[in-house]
Amino acid sequence: MIDTRQPDLSVVIPCYNEEENAEAICAAVIAQLEPLELLFEVIFIDNDSTDRTVEIIKSICARDPRVRLIVNTRNFGQMRSPTYGIYQARGRAVVGMCADFQDPPELLPRFVERWRAGVDIILGIRAGEERNSPMLRATRGLSYWLARNFGDYPILPGATGFGLYDARVVRSIRQLAEPEPFFRGMLVETGYRLETIAYPRPPRAGGRSKNNFFALLDFAMSALAGSSKRLLRIPIYIGAFGALMTLVMLLGGTLAFFLDRPIAGWFIAAVVQAQLAMLFGFLGLLGDNVRIISERTRGTPLVLERERINFPPE
């Protein structure tokens, strides 16, 4: 029977093709929460998985009414779907975490302890990303640098959004009505009391990560501009390529200098490429902001649901 009481804590777990981890992450979360003597719910939101993820979670829901499931009609991306799941949570506090054990469930009791002490936001900070390729580390470093120097509020390096947020924080973010919310950045933007807890990044439990270089670049650009996709983002990619060509031509000019060859052409070309890169970069960001205005005018929902299971009647 579904418990209609308001839970103290909601744990929201977005997933996409996590058939190898869904059962295990749910059991691990429940094992951490049951000794804490609080009412809780575990909400899975599935982003149109193509494997057995939904089937597995439905079987869990049939056994445990504290576990709930939202199934999206299609894949709405890694910004909109997790945030929508958080908005559906009924708890006095909400935890957002991944399904692949890279957000350790063992931190949940510490999050709850700090929340009970009066902290509004507690975020886990990954202590290292050394397993990533040099290109991914460079891309992440560039995105942090851009956010730090050009963003309206500070970004916490190593914060993925894994953490606990008081319900009033979630309500404040929801009122902003962002069409593609960069949730972890908006947590900082609210100005509520925030603490961090560092932890070493554990290995992924099973399956393969859905984040490649282009997925991370897309996420970084969305975080910087608020929202941008497809054709409106092409100028940004052209600008990034132009920046790369600028470096190539600077290296060519440097090599020509040491080889006592003409260098003027190399450096003139580098200046031209740099100007084009900046031009296309700003055009891309302008396009992103135009799309934000369009999405806000349309009132586009974050996701559309195919079904939901074990939620109390509204």
C-alpha cells in the first residue's frame, strides 16, 4: 500500500540503460537510509532506456511501495530529466544522485546529519578525475575557467549535483522556470547556506558511461549559456575549431622561426583565425540566448511522462 504521508527525504535517481545497476543502487540507498529513522522515498526517472532498466525498476516497485518510477516518452537529455525528477519529489529534503555508484550511497547519512544541523545544501565534491582522458580533463578545465571568469555566480569544481537540498531550495529553483536548468549551478545561485563534502571518485559499478567528449562539451556549453542545441550551437563548434587552428598556426610560426623560415604568414593567419574563432563563439552564445527566450515564451515542459508508478494520488 502506498504511504501518502510526506516523506522526510526523497532520493532521486535518473537513469538511462542502467539495467546492471538499478537493483543494486536501490538496495544500497535503502540500506543507508533505513537506520536513520526517517520516512523516505526513492524515485527513479528513466530517460527512455532501450534495455531492461524499466522492467527491473517496475519489479522493485511491485515489492516496495517506497520506490517510485517515472518513465519519459523519449530521451530529454541529462539536464532536463534529472531536474524534473527532483521537482516531483515530495520530501522535506531531496537527494540527487547517479545510478552507477559514482555517487557513493555511503555519504547519505552524512548529508542527512548536516541537513538536520540546519544546512540547506550539502554537495559532494569529487576529489579527482584522473581516470579521464587528457582531452576530457582539458574540456572540463576550460568549462570551469569560463564559468569562473564569465559566469554570474561561482561554480564548484568537482560538484556534479550529487548532494542533499532542502525542499525550500528546490521550490526556489523551480520558480525560475528554466527550460534547460543547470541544476548544480542554480543551487549556488540561490544563495542558501551550502557546505561541501569531498570524496574520492569510485569506479563505475557496471555498464558504460553515456558521457563522451561531445556529450560533455554539450553539457558545458549549456551550463554556460543556459540552453542551446543543434543548429544554434554550430557557431560554437566552428569557433572551437578556429581556436584549435589558431594554436596550430602559432606552433607553425614558432617552428618556422627556429628553422629560420618566413614567419609573417603564419602569425597573420593565426590572428585571422583567432578573430574568426571569437566571432563564431559569440554568435553561438547569442543563438543560445535567443533559444532561451523562445523556450521561455513557449513554456516548454522539462519532460513528458509515459507513465508513473507508486506515486500517491494528487
